Amino acid sequence: MRRLISLALLAASMLAVPSARADAFPANWKQPATPFHVIDTVYYVGTEGISAWIIRTPAGLILLDGGVPEAAPLVEANIKALGFALSDVKILLNSHAHFDHSGALARLKADTGAKLAASQGDRFALEHGVYPGSENVHAFDFPPVQVDRVLADGDTVELGGVKLTVVLTPGHSAGCTGFTLPLTDKGVAHTAFFFCSASVAANRLAPRPQYPGIVDDYRRTFVRLKTIHADVLLAPHAEFFDLKGKRARLDAPDNPFIVPGELDRLAATMETEFNRQLALQTGKVPTP
């Protein structure tokens, strides 16, 4: 697992190159994937590398994230392949306003008629289609999308009796947003956490921070993550939680997505990397 996380952080670090082009990003971000039932009311409809999630309710669907702009038709095809109609999607959510997770939202919103709920911290980025602090890096641009409801920490998103609770974890983006969701598997209660991210990736920590207060935000987020008691980790990048391996084990007697402590281990790895990046960017250790 540690090796998988390291590979994911390496892939994400490609975003730190200002001259990077969109076609230099990992190919699996735009690679079609077969949709599947994850656990209870949760389905995967993303690509091989970037997650997108459906939460099924009696009143329709909640869709969390959409991937890169080119992934919109892939996500829509996956929703249909599961037997749902695009019009079944009533609410759109976004983990964070980076093009690899929010790039498809504008088309998905137009095609489904759903309302988008997102954090205040990411509202500007979503509605302008930019990476705040790196507006000149046009490889990071994405189609802007209007936010219909602003979410605050502790808010709930409810549809058909299904309730997600908002957990703000800023740092990776100014409004990085996670969600907890109670689940049941074989009659046993579990808690899923849709994780935003806490990797540094393209962010400048010093001397010109990506946005004011970013370092303190990361530090508070790592403290906050230690308070999240979830045994089903659902992350935005496939490598963060061994999506491929778990998908291959779905026929096992026990659901492979139920992994107590997995969030804690991922957050600890990201915190270590954050501290390393902070030391490098502040010049407190020599660059390797």
C-alpha cells in the first residue's frame, strides 16, 4: 500500500511543473473503466485513474466528481451502463476544484440538470475554471461551472433519506471537501469517507504560497483527519486506495473496500510528504 501511495504522489507531483501540458498527465486519467457496485448505495463511474462516485437514493442519484473535461462522456456512459438515466442525477458534488476532478462538471451539470453544491473556498475556482495562484498555467484550466449551493463544514447533503456530512479539509485546495456516509454491508454498519486529498502536488507552500494560509490549512487538516473514524476509504485517485486491486477482489466473501485504518495510513503518508515539501520549499534542507 505504501508503494501505491508513493506512486500516486509521484503522479500528482507532475502537476508541479508549470510548463506541463495536459497530454503529459497519466494516461489512465482519461482511460475508460467499467463501472461497478462498490458497497451498499455507492457505485464507481470514474475512469481507470480518477474517481467519480454515484450514491443511489430513492429520490435519485448524487454524483461526486467528474474527472478531467474529456471524461464527461465516459462518466455519462458509465451511469447509463449501470441502468440509470442521466436525468436521475439530482445533485452534483465536488471534492476539490482541480481540473482532474472538476473538469467534467460543466457538461455533466448541463446534461443531467443537476444542482451543484460545493464549498465557498473552491467556489471561485469552479466558477472561473482556473487553479487559483496558477492562473497562468492554462493546462490547469477547465470549463467553469456555476455553484448552486455553498457548503460549510458540518453541513449535510440529503436526498431520498440518504445523508452525507461535509468535512472541510483545506490545503490541497482552498475548499477541499470530504464527505462521510453511513453504510451497511451484510447487516453491519460502516462509515465511508469520500476523501478530497491532502497531497502537495502543484501547490506552492513558500515563499509565495498558492493562497494565503495554505500551510496552516494543511496542518489543521492533518489534525482533522485523525478524528475521522471511517473504515471505507473512497479517494479521488485510484492509486491512493488500491482501486484496481480492490475491484479485482469484489467476488471475495468480505468486501475489499472495508479496510479499517486505511485513511489513517494514507493521511500519515501525505503528512510526511507535506513536511518534506515544506522543508524543501522553505530552503531548510538541500534539494536532492
